[in-house]
Amino acid sequence: MTSHRILVARRPHILEAAEPEQGDSLVPIGVLVSGRGSNLESILDAVDGKYITKGRVNVVISNKPSVGALEIARKHDVPTVILDDKGLPKMDSDYDGKTIATLEAHGVTPKDGLVALAGYFRILSPQFVDHYHNRIMNVHPALLPAFPGLDAQKRALEHGVKVSGATVHFVAKEVDAGPVILQAHVPIRDDDTVETLSERILRQEHRLYPEAIRLFTDDQLRIEGRRVVLKT
């Protein structure tokens, strides 16, 4: 009987640098953003600090001009592109076509690339998800499949649950429904507000997302149906 290690992160840990192996090609990463960029910064810090040694962020694409994520990318000397979506619906296949073209122009292809959503406030079209099948990641502030979509922290408090957390998952055509890669739990306190709970969950997001990307770029993940397991 084959055994698998389930990818559930339970305790905080310090990301430690590892020396890259000579001759290894780097996985090209494109990050899609819409806001302040705190998860983007955690990813870039992990790359710069050599925790992620087999991936490189080639481009950061924003659907909004003048957001904090763009300044963070520039601080890390990562190319940025603005594809302003003002006036467009939240899901738009033509817009996604431009995004795909921009990713591929920067070397992020469906063959060997990774697309990371980091506070990206658009819904990807089925064509986009198909194009980068099993090569798109997202982070969500809840323990999926509980509380998918917007306002997850607020809904967790309203439902009176005792534990919430963060989830990194592969992206599927349905919102927040793809296979789970990593999760971390965050106990909910009696005096929590949306702001205090969100702050503690965000700390877990900053820990989990670089770890999930490291596992992907190290070719350590395998999808088996709805499960993501470590290769043995």
C-alpha cells in the first residue's frame, strides 16, 4: 500500500536559504496583482534570499495602475506591466488573452512556467485556466473549501467558527475550488475583529505561499485527483 505525505503546514517556521544546484534551469514565474503586494513581497524575498532557488519572477502584471505591488516589484528589479481593466467586467476572455500574451512575452509559458495570483481581483476565464492547466496558484484567507470567494474572514466570524486559516491551491475554473497544496490553521479568538483575524491569517499566507512555490519549482508536487501530494 502506497503512503503519501499530506501537505498541511501546522507550525510557523523560518525560511532558510539553500544553495542552488549548478546547471538547473529556473522556472519562470509571472505574478498577477491588484493591490498592496504583501504576498508578492514574501515571494520576492524568498527568491532573493535563495529559499526559492529554482524559480525566478520574470514579470509582475497589474490590472490597476499605481498600486503598491508595482513599487515592490520595482524595488526588487522585476519588470512590471500595467494592463488597466477599467470599465471591463471582472471576467473577460479578451483581457485574459492580453495577459497571456504578456506572460509569454516574458517567458512564462504553459510548458514550464508558473502563474501566481497575489491579491489579484479578477476572475480568470476558462480559457486562461485551460491554457496554464495546473500551473496557476492562488492564496486564500480561509481553510478551503470553507468560505470561498470574497470576505472570507468576515463570513468566518459571522458563522462563529473556531478555526480559520490560509490555503494555497491550484486554480480551477470554479472560484477557489482547485486542489489544495498547503494549509495553515489560525484559531479564532472571542474578541477577534475582521482586521485582527485578517492580520494573523496574512502572516500565514506570507509563510505558505513561498513554500508552495518552492515545492512546485523543485518539482516536488504531484496532483492525484483532488489531492496534491509530495513526490516520493
